[in-house]
Amino acid sequence: AGLLVLMAIPALAAETAYSSVMDDLPLMQEMAERPEDTVIFDNPGGRIVEFSAETTASPEAVQNFYRQALPPLGWRASQSSRFVRDNEALKIDFDKKSGVTIVRFALTPASGGK
């Protein structure tokens, strides 16, 4: 049974889509990025990345997805929709319009370090 689980892990990982803007940020299944909302700045103080995606999932489902998906990637929750990893902070905001959840991601240098 343990062997079957180990064999299934790569298959599950292969199905996970990642952001084209932040290549180490997984996207929920059926989440589509909105390229027109992308802003990227890279400077000596750190990178600033803002982009959004849309999904029919509820804001609560999106929040639960990221609460589970981000800690294995080194992110730790610092608030309900804010995560910190190394010297970066990731904030996730939600806006529900006409049955579509717009998810806004904002990556900034973390204030005060870790």
C-alpha cells in the first residue's frame, strides 16, 4: 500500500499547474491567470510581483487551498491571507463578482526580515 502512495505522488504533482508569473506558486485546478493584471518589479531590495487569477471556486475554498498548498513550499502563514517565506511576503486578496472569484496575489519584500 505504501508503494502505491509513493507512486501516486509524482502523478498528483504532475497535475498541479503553476503560475506563469511566479513559477513556484501553485494554481488551484480550473484557476486562470489574468495576464492583463500582471505587474513585476525586480530591484536590489527584492521583487514585487502583482497578478490576478479567476476561478468559480468560493473565496473560502481558494483560501483553504493556499493554506494547505503553501506551507510545504516553505511559506508560513502570518495572517489569514498573508504568508512569509525567507525575505518575501505574499498577500492573497479575493473579490467575488457575478459568480467569479478574482484572486489577487501580491508578493513584496517582507518588512523586518523573517
